[in-house]
Amino acid sequence: MRIGILTGGGDCPGLNAVIRGIVRKGSRLGGYEFVGLRNGWAGALSGDGIDLTKESTSGLLPRGGTILGSSRTNPYKTDDGPAQVARSLADRGIDALIPIGGEDTLGVAGRLHDDLGIPIVGVPKTIDNDLGGTDFTFGFQTAVQIATDAIDRLHTTAESHHRVMILEVMGRHAGWIATHSGMAGGADAILVPEREFDVDEVCASLQRRHNSGRTFSIVVVAEGAKPVGGVPSADGEQVDEFGHVRLGGIAVWLEREIESRTGYESRMTILGHVQRGGTPTAYDRVLATRFGVAAMEAVADGAFGQMVGLHATDIVRVDLADALAEPKLLDPALYETAEVFFG
Ligand code: F6P
């Protein structure tokens, strides 16, 4: 049996560990060959791919990014796209597909399975941790660690200069990275997409803190967080093939607003793609490896239309449709715990 593997959407530390896990498990089972399709669904459309073997995937465990490349190509953007994917897979002799991706990549996977009967097992990936059907996605823990290191560094310079430091982290729909890193780094305010924030309330809480003798503050904001009433959107906003606007910049607005309303000198940092680059943490290497092995087992069992996921400490199989029904938003109880330390 020949299995296609692809990585789609934003890259994420641990993608290569998943690829290695799939190939190693398949080699152990025997009777499987692997093709790595290049650049996400673009490779599934064109058939562009490379053979993957136990030897060629050796040494990948600590390597960031994806050896297959990634893209935000959406086969459903054109009428013929889905049928073209089916033709390319048939031309390459691919019998089953393991797409590794987030809501967009796996959304396409679910539709191709349901519409055309393509045998697919999904693997959940996103640093944002906002995918249903799994308690955690790999890459998230690495991103949280990078953001926490950044907060620790901002802390010392904030203290020296008596400033408000604003750190913008990723998180389009959900504030998982902001809340986990903010809690780990001791943030004085955390702003997330799930809760519109009132900038006056944020400033009042910073003022209370400064009135009680503190001379600096740390604010962590998720890129998708929105103030009540919204912010003026940039002209000519770009959207990707899945209709998402390019986020980034809420911290610029916040820096200006906080400084002008409170008089406290403020500086912002946008952490950006640093959060997605480099080697995965040990936790993410293990989770990615478990997902890869489990995805291969699901293919061997013919459990198509499923995604592997983590429930508590167990790896499970869930229906792709169920996993993708809703984004997994921040647990309100977690945010309430973080709030204890605000202001
Ligand atoms: O993968 C999810 C994510 O990291 C989002 O948090 C962010 O909005 C997006 O990717 C940005 O990705 P890119 O700049 O690669 O389009």
C-alpha cells in the first residue's frame, strides 16, 4: 500500500517528527511505501512528491519546519480541484493520504473523504491549539515556551525602564498561547480573542498596579484580540485561499492607547513567526511522534475519515467532522485563574 503524506497551513515545530513517526511505524508493519507530497494541497493537486523511507526520514526528530514544505493552497477554490486531487493521487499510485494540518487543511481532508471517498486519516497541527477533537496540538507547547522566554526577557527591561511592555503573540481565534505564556511569565493583563476588551479597563487596572507601588507592567495580547468597538482595519487587507485576513499589529495600537491614556511609557514587541520556528520541545516531539505512529495504525486498520487526537494522556481516534465542527476556544476557568494575577 502506498501512502501520501502532506503538511499544510502554517508550519509548526514537530511536523517532521510526525512524518518520521508515520514512516517508522509503517516500515515496522511492512508492506507500505510513502510519498511526501510537496507544499500541502499544492502537491496533492500537481502530484509533486518525493519518496520517503526509513533512511530518508532519519534524523528528523529535532528539526523544525517541514521537509515537505507547506502552503495555504485550497483545492476547493476551483471546481475541478477536488477531482484533480483524486487524479493526481491515482497517477502516483497513492492508496491513502495522511494530511497533517489545522482547521483549513483538515477541512479539505474531511470534504475529500466525504465527497470523493478518498481514504484519509488526519493529524492535528497548529501552534494555536484551537482544533477540536484533541486536548492539545503539537507545536503549541513549543510556542508557549518561546513566548514565556520572551516575557521573562521583557520583564527585566520593563523593570529597569519603568515601562509598560506589550507582547503580541499568535492566536487567531483562541487565546491559548497568550493565556498559557502569560500565566507562565506572570503577565499583569492578558487579552484574548474570546473576550472583547475595554482599553479603559486595561488602563485602569495598570494604574491600580502602579498606584500600589509597582513601576512596570507586562501585557500579553493575542493577535486576534479585539477592543470593544474594534480598531480601524488596514486598507486592502489581504486574505488567504481560506478567507483569513493577515493578522498582526494590535500591539501597535495598544502601545499608543496605553501610553496616551495613562502617561506610562510603553513599548510593544510582536513575537510573530519566531513562535513557529526552530526545534520542538521534548513534549512536542513525543506528542508528534505518538500522533504519527497512531495515524499509521489508523491507516492499517482502515479507520478512514478519522483524526488522531489526545484525550487526557491517551491517543484516540475521532471523526474528522466532529473534530472540525467548532474551534476549541479557551477554557473560561483557565482564564479566570490567570485573572487572579492581573493588575
Ligand atoms: O498557524 C496558525 C498561525 O500561526 C496563526 O496564529 C497566524 O494568524 C497564522 O498562522 C499566520 O501565518 P502566516 O503568516 O504563515 O500566514
